[in-house]
Amino acid sequence: MSTAQARYGAGELRGWLEVKSSGSKWEQFHVVLNHGDGSLKFYTETNDTILQAWSHTETSTTLISGWTVKEADTASPLSLVLQPPKGRAKEIVFAFSTPGELKLWFNALKIDLVMCTPIVFGIPIAVAAFKNGKYPIPLAKIVEYLRSVKANTVDGIFRLSAATTSIQRAKEAFDRGEIPVYDDVLTAANLLKLYFMELPDCLLTYELYDSFLEAGRQQNTIVPLLKGLVNKLPRANQYSLAHLLELLAWIAASSDKNKMNSYNLAVVFGPTLLHNKEDNAMMQSSTINFVCQSLIDDYTQIFAGVDTSIPLDPPQIP
């Protein structure tokens, strides 16, 4: 088992661990997980018992992009398995001295495995936002594009569909770590809707779903109620919602040209931004649409005092 507590340093996690690969015996290494490049380094020597700095002999480096991590079966308690992509290398097994140490390394590996892959669709917004600094890169880049091409002058923007193949190509480009070239402005608009549709949790969160619905039933006090709920959102959700609503308010301000006022935009985005796990948004559509319309119309008042300059915390991946 490990002989020293793991320490979470600046940009890395490190500690003495018992390690073995498929078919090998247990060996002790000073293991360093680098959060910046998704690498594991294995050292054989250290003279620093508190793990702040060390003299060492490095034996190997493993890049973990594309690998998966899981806890070992019950026959190997307090251990986890790092599995390579099919047909590459051998799996690595780590043993720990305490459940807390196991949890620390397990969570760190899960985060780093997501952070070092270019995939951005269908992952938690906290991860996607943290990877790009503040907003998920599809949100940041699509908003930038829509503003650059004056999408607020496009008739039916966000309501009209685009070619499925064009949307899919643009999505795949983002998931390869590239910035797509759009066939047309409607492709970008539909891709932005798709990004929010594919989130594992809706932007306004399942946890606050009932609270947002209740706010939507209080028409005379909805603005202060929404302001309070927005302040309860996780920071990544809060920042992304602010960025999206700023765009939608800009679109709605030119509804005489694009025929997309705040109500029409709410009809398009409401069921995507606010639904529960059962996805029965249609049953509450009028309330959901009113909530979304109010968020657009009163965006400035609702987000007054929200400081989007505060850095995002590292995500916790379940």
C-alpha cells in the first residue's frame, strides 16, 4: 500500500503508491499525475517525506488521454484500474492505504481523463466550461460567430432548422478540438441549441427544476425569484446562462427584422434549458416558456451583481 499521503500540488497530484501492470508484480513508485498534459510519471527515488520536491530517477511516462478508470473488483479493495484504449499498452493497477486516498486519486484521474480529451458535447457543463476558462467552447465560439455575421438580422434565427449533415459535421469538428466552418448561419444556430440539448443535466439544473417552475407561477414577483434562483446555480451554469441570455436579448432587440421576439425565443429554448429527468417539459410548457421569456426580458436586472470574473472551480465528476 502507499506509504505517504498523496498531496494535491499546483497542477499535479503526487504520492508514493503500490503499482503493477498486467502480469507484473507490485512495485512502489512515486507517482505524479500532471493535470496540464494528462501524463503519469513514475519515479523510483525521493528524499522528501512531505512530497514538496524530490530528487528522483524517472522510469516511465504514460499519457492517459483515451484511457478509462474504474475501481477494482472486491477481490482487490482500496485499488483502482487505469485501462488503456483497446489494443494499446497494458492496464495499470494502483493500491492505496485509505479510502480517502483512493477517492482523491480516482476523482483526479476522472477529471484529467475528461480534460485531456477534445470532446465537448455531452459532458457536464462544469467540465466543458473549466476546460475553456469560463464558457464551454461551443457556446463561446458560436456566440462569437453569430454576432460577427449579424445573426440578429436573420429571419427566423433559432426557429428555422438546418441540414442535419451540416450540424453533425460542425459538432464533430468541435469534438476533434477544431473550430468548425459553418455551411450557413442556421447551422451555427442549430448547433448551439444541440449543445444545450445534449448536456447530461439541463442548464438550469434538475435540482432547481421545481423551484424555477414555482417562480414561473408567481408572475408579479418572478424577477426577484429568478434572481435568487440564478444565484443558486453552479458558477459554470450561471456564467453560461448569462452569456446565452445576453445573445438572446440581442436577438430579441431586433425582432422587427428577425421575427424572433423574447416569447418566440423562449418557445425554442425553454424546454431545452429547463426540464427534469423524465423530460416531460411539454406538460409544463407554458410555465417554462414564461420563465425563459422573463430571463431574456429581464436579463440585466436578474444578473445585476453577478461577477463573472471569478475563476471557475475545478469540476467534480460523479
